[in-house]
Amino acid sequence: MTLACGQAQSCYLSATHLPFQGPLGTQIMRVLAASIVSLSLVAAGQCAGQEKNDVSATALLGPGVVFFGPTKAEGDSIARAEGMDIADMLDEFDLASGKTAVYLGSKKIPYQFTTKRSILVKVSSGKVWRFDRKAIPDLVGMILSDGVQEPRSVSGSGEANALIHQVNDFFRIPEPPKE
């Protein structure tokens, strides 16, 4: 899915939407700060359904993983509409994504968590991929990018081992031997 829109409107990103972790993040922010602050993705229309007042997005430039989920208000609204308690599912995802984030840190793969609706992923060719969190089938999931090829969206919650397996598969990290 690429960023595509229909009438002139700009969607702005700022450096505050890029919570890179550790020394690599600091270096990336120094190098990109000037261009990111003024980064304007001039596209037509409302960026594929993005509400006029919601011009914020989470951006991933280069390799990394973005974990996404609903805001508390969205979760409460869905629970009321569906007549179900989604708290257990969200707690399960929080636990699994937290363990997966620790694993990503050990492999020096940047990661971030977001409840923002739009997730933009820019790869080395300059192509920008846009994911609308609300258009993804499940409430929670992750987007993986190696910074070169098309990013992969993995939706749904699961145990940490399942998420880590997806990370290993995407980034071609050898699985540890089974004992």
C-alpha cells in the first residue's frame, strides 16, 4: 500500500513522532532532524481517509518494528459496541509485545509502540508505505520493515514466541535450536 491521495493537502510529521531507542536513535535523529521536522508528505485529499484534524502519524525510517493498538477510548468504544471485554486481549498483547521488544533490543532492531491511526514506513528507495491502523483486520499487531523491501503487517495478538518467530522470519534471524 503506498501513500496516495486525491486533492492538495499536506500531512506533516515532526521529530516528536519518532521515538527511536538508544544511541542509534540519537544518531538517526541528529542526521534526520532537520528534514523530518519539515517533512511534508504532500499528497492529495485526506491521505486515504485520514480525518482532517488527525494529521499526526507514526513514522518509521529504515529498519524497525512498530507495535500498534487502539487508544483507550477506541478500546472502550469497541467493547461497548461489541458487548465484550477486550481488556484481556489487550493485556495479552501488551505482555507479548513487551517481551518481543526486549528481544528486538537484544538484536539491535529499533522498535516503537503507537496508537496513532497512520503508520508511515519509508524504505531506502524513498518509497513511503502508509498503513491505516483501523483498516487492518485486528485491533493490535506489528509492522516490520528492513528498510529496503515492502514492509509486512502482522495483525492479531499472540504469545511472545509467535511474535518473535515472525520477527526472525522477516529479518532472517536464525531460530535458536530446540532443546
